[in-house]
Amino acid sequence: MKSDVFVSVVAPVINAEPFLEQYLREVSALLSARFKDYEIVLVDNRSSDGTVSLVERLQRDIQNVQLYCLARFIGLEGAFVVGIEHAIGDLVITMDPAFDPPERIPDLIELYGRGREIIYGLRQDRGGRLDQGGFYNMLARAFYALYRAITREDMPIELSSFRLLSRRVVNTFIQNQDRYNLFSVMPAFTGLHYATLTYERVNRKKGEHRTEYLDALGRAIKLLLLSSNRPLRMITFGSLVGATLSLCYAVYVVVVHLFKSDELASGWASMSLQISGLFLLHFIILAVMGEYLIQIFVHTQNRLPYLIVKESSSLVLSRKQELNVTLDTGGSPRTELPR
Amino acid sequence: MKFATESIAVIGCGFYGASVAEHLARQGARVTVIEQDPEPLMRASYNNQARLHGGYHYPRSFSTAYRSRLNFPRFMEQFHPAIRSDFVNLYAIARINTKVTARQFETFCRNIEAPLRPARPAFAKMFAPHLIEAVYETEEFVFDAAILRRLMADRLQNMGVEMIFGRRVSSVETQNDSRLRVVCTDGSSLSANWVFNCTYAGLNTIGGISRTRQGLKQEVTEMALVELPPELQGLSVTVMDGPFFSFMPFPDRNLATLSHVRYTPHADWIEKIHGFRDPYATLDVTSRETRFGYMIRDAQRYLPALRGAVYRDSLFEIKTVLMRNESDDGRPILFEADPRNPHIVSMLGSKIDNIYDALAAIDLIVQSRPRA
């Protein structure tokens, strides 16, 4: 018995030509067996290979595939949000077609059926050759640990892009102005009770995975600062402490000068330490404020976060089931068509 | 008039075929109309949203929009009993992915002199503000296709047009005396001086009539029929977006038609690329699973009140489009004389109020070819 729930699967693609057809057929077979209405939303992140023309070709064969082509590359997380914004399902499943296993989709939906509105897939990386590299993973874990400490958000470290979100969660999330940067730390914002599903990543890419450390660092900083005001407050608190200490030190200097002026030369070291400490504090403050100012600037500019240049839908000429020959339909004879 | 001695066969009694037949009969010709269905105006003339275009729909094509406005009052006057105007017509402009902004839409309506005013707050606030930029009240009506059918049948009768129903034309042959013989699938035939092929989807299905030079694209389309929730009764809404949707009253069934540019087409084929196939037979064997679930889910993001709409039925039909209209809003009519015999004319129009352009074209072609 097929379910009435409308499922949307959101999958960003970039240069996915080698594995996309197999992925689409797998997901489509899975969904069509269980659901009356569903859609697969693909967001093309400026693929330079034949991904787009492959999808357009498959849209004549596979039902309910929706493709959006972006004008500019906006990164994996941004592409997820674009897909979520355009999905129309009662529930939305996000997955990376290069790494996430379609066969676990039924498990996500089963958890949803038990009343969970958000389900996060937790990856169990086998690490090493097949994945992004042990060093990167280690850094990622360290970052998320730092993130948790600073923002005090309860978030599992093994978070991945394989998730299920209910319509209510989606509607709330897309109201957020910073949503294009916040997809990876979404649990920090909804506050809703979530469930988790542990799964193993596959690797369809079958090639080396280039790790962009600088890019990741940029995203890490943006995440940290967009997520909460606590870093700024910490800095403010720190500078206040520094200011107080400097004041105390100034008092100390005056006292010493009044009572121990013959030992002044020995004060040189501590004074240098104090000056450099203050400078350090000032630079940190400037950096943080600069980052916040950039965000304010971007917001007031009202720049379009993305532009969709092309959209296409599946159009499959599908035939009715053949009626049993012994039934008398009383209708006009059907013409046999060459396919 | 030159037509007194002409005998004319019109194939297809949709709105176009019937109008052409009446127009020619009015000029003195002896007209016979042949239709495969038991009644006139049963196919594309009935299975559509029945919007009487006020020009708003085509902001990217000034000429199409302006012609719509010119034809609007003429159609109103001629088919008054069939027109329904007792509802509020709203146009909502989307914020993103739209090919026209609110300001562009206002300028455009001013240029084509179409009445436009910002929607009253009670209506405007029904739309999701983060998706809709502006809402306007416009002046557009619908026609009741069943009443139109009766009107046309009466007029044809009054003009003395012979109407043959339940026969499908299979071919048109040129005889030795240059007259044309129209042959039906049941073997019957009739002869005439002129043949007008107004069969819409079946334009290229008649033997002896050359397939049109301009390619045709055939679409299997679905128009959902829904019962609107109380707060949307008496309203008609068109959302202008990349892929837009609209619902309008459908008087004959006391329901509303819901059409969505993305989900209304179920399948399509381009005759010149995918090969020629009989459109009626293809429609018959196509599975008719409604895409209402998709339409309503997308639409209710823009207008949450649509959540209360109840699905009742669907109208499935073949929609025939000329190939060159994909990238703009242009909707010209096709009017082609057969290169092998100029007395065979194939016509196709995609908007009902384009009929006046079609009739004008007939006058031109007929007056320029006198017959002894």
C-alpha cells in the first residue's frame, strides 16, 4: 500500500555524470515503490561536465525529477538550502548523491513515522583512502568540539548532510536570513528534539577527493560567528578584564614609582609584556568586529544569494495498464503505437 | 460576394471550426462542418481554463497582450450570454524567479491600457509575503464552455450550415475537376471547393493534407477541477512566477480549474523530433494519474488558504503548440495553405480570442484567389 505522504529528496550535484544515472534510478525505484507522490530535486552547482544534459535526457525516462541550474557556484551547503526552498514535499530528505546511501531512506522515513520531525544521519567514516582524509576529519572534529564549547549548542560531531526534515521545520528554517551558510549547523537553531540515524557513507566518486583547507577554514569562521554572539561577548569580556588589569598595573606602576624608583629599570620587561598583550587583544577585537561588519554589510546590500538560470521537469509518456482482454469495456478499439 | 458559388468543408467543430464555418456561411457560401465527436466544442474548446484574456498574461509579448485587449470587448459583445464576470480576479507577482517584477507589471499594464489596481488588503494578506511581492486586482472573465457550445450550434443552424457529427475525416483528395473530396473513416465522402482544416491536435493527421511546415509540439495536459474553500469562493488567482499557476471558475461544473505550468503538462512530444503519432490515440492510452497533489502543494506555499481545496476531477486533453513559441510569450495563429493545393487551408490557434485574427486572415486569402 503506497503512502500518501509526499516525499521530496534534495540532492545537490556537481560534475556527477559518472554516477548520477545509477543514483537517480535507485532513489526513484525506492520512492515509487513506497509513495504515490514524490519528487527528486537536483540542484546543479555549475557542473562543467555533462551532468545537466544527462539529467535532461533522464527526465524523459524517470518520473518526478526536478532540476534547478544555478548561475553561480554556491557551495554544497548553499545548494542544499536552494533545494530545500524549492521542495514541495510534506517531508524533505537531503542527501549528497556522491556519498549518501539511498537504501537508508526507508529508515529515515520510519523514524519520521514515529513522530520525529528532524532526523540527522551520523556518519561512520571508514576513513583513510576512501574518504576525505584522516587529518581533515580530525580537524573537523576539533572544530565542532570548539563550536559546541563556544555556542553551547548540543550537536553531534558526526553530523552529515543526510537528513530528514518535516515541512514545519523547513518552513521555519527558510525564514532565516543566514540560511545559506547555516545548513551544516541547523540543529543549533531549531531547538526541536531530534533523532539520529547512524549510517555508513559510500563513495560513488571513485576519485581522489581534493580537500580545500582554506575554504573550510573560511566556512568554519563564518559558522562560528554567524551562529552566536558569544564570541563577541567573550571578546568584550576579555577586553574588559584586560582593561581592568591594565588599570591595576598602572596603579602598581605609580605605587612602585613612588616608593621604589631606583628599581625602575627592572620594570621594562613587564611593561613590554603589557603593551604587547594589549595590542594582541586589540587586534582580536578588530578582527571579530570586522567579520561582523562584513555580515551587516552583506545583509543591507540585499544581494541575491543565488539565481536559477534554468529549470526543467520530468515529462514521461506513460501508458495505462493494459486491461484484461475478457473484460467488455464497450469502448472504441485502441490503436497500437510504435514506441 | 465572391462566395455565393463556393462550397466549403470545415473539418473540426471546435470553437475555431464553428466560427470559421459561420463566418463563411455569412458571406454566402455553402458550408458543411464535419466533426468526429457527437457534439461541437467537446475537446480543446471545452477542456481548458476558459480564461478570457485581458492581456495581463503575456507581459513579455506586447503584441500578443495588446491584441488580447483589442479582441476582449469584441468577444464580450458577441458572446455575452456565455461570459461570466461575477468574481474578483487577482494577479500576484512572485518575489524570486519571476520574469517580471511588480513595477514592470504595472508599467506593462499601463502601456496596454489594462485596468489594474493594488488588491484590497483583505485579499493581499492571504498571500505569503516572503514569496509574493505584490497583489493586484485585474479585469478578466471566463466563458462557460457549455453555453458557448449552444450559442455556436444555434448560430450555425441559423446560417444554414450543414453539420455532420460522429464522423472522422481520414483524407482529402484532389479530383480531376479540381474539386476536393473529403473522405471519412466510415467510407462516406463529400466534395467541396475549399477545405479548412481546423482540427487542432489532429492538424497533421489527415491524409492528403501536407504536414505543416512549422513543427507542432503536442502535450498531454491536465486541468484539475477543484472545490475551493469558503475563503477563496468568488475569487480567481493567477500567480506570475517562473512556473506559474492559476485557478479560475469553471461555470459548467460549478467548480474551479487549477492549472500549474510545471505540473499541468504530463508528457509531450515534438512531431519533427520524436516522430509523428496520432494524438487522440496517444491520449487514450496515456495513464491519467492526477498531479493535483503536486499542484496544490506548490500553490499553497504562495496562498496557504488553498490547503482547503478539495480535488474533484481532472480534464485531460492534448494541447498543441507551434514550435517557435517556446522562448517568448508570442501566440500567433497558424494559417497555412497546402503547398500542393492552395484551396486546402490548415489553421491552428492557441487562444480562443485570437479567432478574429484568424477570420481576418481567411478574408485575405479568399479575396486574393477568385474562382471562376
